[in-house]
Amino acid sequence: MIIRPVRDTAADAEVVRELADAAFADTSPAGAEPGPTPLRLARTRHLARTDPGGCWLAESGGEPVGAVLSIRREGLWAPSLFAVRPSAQGKGVGRLLLERAAAHSRGCLRGMVCAADSPAAARRYRLAGFTLHPAMRLAGRVDRDGLLDPGDIPVHRGNATHLHLLDSVDRRLRGSAHGPDHELMLGHFEELLIADALAGSGYCYRDGGVVRLLAATSKRIAARLLREALARVPDGVEARVEHLTAEQEWALDVGLEVGLTPRAGGFVGVRGMRPPTPYLPSGAFL
């Protein structure tokens, strides 16, 4: 068994994508690898550059059998991907990979992870010290009659000039900025929405019908951003909002208002912190 760093190459990015597809082939949509293929490939290369100590590939007999990607941002450590080929599961591959990635977390007081709805994932992250919070996802066609909103908090499209605002909101909610991850998300997600008023600030990434990441300094602003994101989902496209823990009832209420259906959707794990709120994490960038 060889454990080596994931390289910033197209070949390694493709290997990690193929491993993830094999590992998550039999999971529910909530447990599948998040995001379209170009984003997943870009994410692997991005983290290989920013977090080389947290990204590892396992090979046996010259064949890739597992991979882990993890992020370290200002004292917060977050596994972004953990995948072991089904034929290699139960043979210690996952344990070795997680040990390498966990070394990248030394000195971090906080941790977050979005875990698949599976006993293996729950066991893996609980043994790693995460407190697991059951999560839901919302999905369905948006009932636009339920989108009535006073609109007293202005929402507009954001861009790279808002990076300081994004990092400021991140630090307030989860104790650490996303930093360079925002630059990648800006380049791959369809739209960034910004709310910045006397009442507070927040942002939301929307990609087609999917709310990828939402953070705000108050539930009122968060609900306004979520309604706006759902209002912009194209007609005929299914909307999806994921990783709602019990702390995110504000998001559940908005989803129910517009006819989305809640279902069980895995876990959000935290270590050394409570689940941030109001906050809907990104499965890939937390």
C-alpha cells in the first residue's frame, strides 16, 4: 500500500473523481459527491495547491483505491472528500488515509464535515471526534405563489469586490474565512447573491436550482437570501437545498413556504464548535 500526496494535475483530479463515483455509486443523492464534474476536478486541483498536507491518494498494486481531500482555513479543518473503492473497503485503507489527513488538522481548534447518510460515514467521523447532527435536504419545484416577500432587505449580485464581506461573514459564523475557496466558487457557481444593510450582511451561492452555500449574520437576512435564490431558480428546474440541521429551521420554513419537500440527508459533523447558524454549508468547501 502506497499513500502519496494528491498532485495538482489533470490526471490526479480525474483519478479522484473516478474513485468518488465508485465509492458513492450506491448512495442517496444526499450522499453523492456534490457538484458538476468541472467543479469537482477544479476542487481537487485547487486543494492540492492550497492544502497539500491534507490531500492524499492510496494505491495498491499500482491501482488507486482511495482518496481524501481536506481543507485547513484559519484554525478550522474540514474533510471535503473521503472515498474508498468498494473492493478496498474494510481493509484499513480509509483509516490510513484519514490518519494522514488528520495530521493536517493539528493545531486546529474547530472542525466541520458534511457526511453521507451511511453507517460507515457516521462511524468514521464520530471516531475522528466529530459530533454528528442529523441533517435534512429540501427538494422540489418552487411554488412561486409562496415567494411573497416584502423585499425590505436589498439583495444584489456579488463579485470579486465583495470578498472582504464574504470573509467577514464567514469569520463571524464559523470562526474562519473561506479565503481562496471563494475565488474558485465565484468562477464555477452561476450566481453570488449579496445582502449588505444596516441590519447585517450575508451571501448565497446559487448554481442552477441548487443553493450551494449560504451564510448571514441574522436569520432574517438568511431567509431573505434563500427566498431570493429560490426565486431565481429557472422555471422547470428542481430546486435543492441541503445540509439543514435543527439549527436551520429558518431554512426549513422557507422551503415549506414554497412547496419544497424535506427528506433525511446525512449528517453535519462539528468538532470544537456548534453548527454555525444561520448557515447552510457547502458539501465541497464547508
